[in-house]
Amino acid sequence: MASERIVVVGGLSGIGRAVVVALGEPRCVVWSRRTGVDATNERDVQRAAQALLRDGAPWAWVHAVGDFDERSAGLFTESNPGSAVCTTTAAGCISRPT
């Protein structure tokens, strides 16, 4: 069951910050190096994803950084059609896990 939470990777500045403001700060879970989740570090992403998923899957995943391996979070897998939705781009994208 998906929750109403939205994960925003890179949500402390630029496009990511604008997304957090637009969607509502209380609803957003921000991952960034400054919040202790380095999106280029597989161990950081796995740890953060495990903690996040204890309360169910997020409603959406916003990717607003240029370097991130979504596979580390365990939400996007070969068997999940959403796996190709969030590619690594500087512009970012929004996807909804299935």
C-alpha cells in the first residue's frame, strides 16, 4: 500500500527544492548529502530506503540529481516496469512506483 509520502532525491536546492515547495514540505522526504543520503553511495541509499519502506512505499519518487543509482533503493528492478522511468539526468524526473 502506497503512502502519501513523496521522496525527493536532491530536494534541498534547485529543481528539487521547487518540487518540495510545490508538493508541500510535510509530505516530502528529502534525500541529499546534507540529510545523510549520498545518492551516489549504494550503502546510503539502501539504508535510507529500508527505513522509508518500513511505513510502506512512497506515493511518488522525484529524481532531481544528476548522479543516482535507483537500483540501490530496491524500488526499481528488472521485473518492475518502472525501472526505466527514472534515468540519471540533471533535469530530473517524476515517477510513481507500481
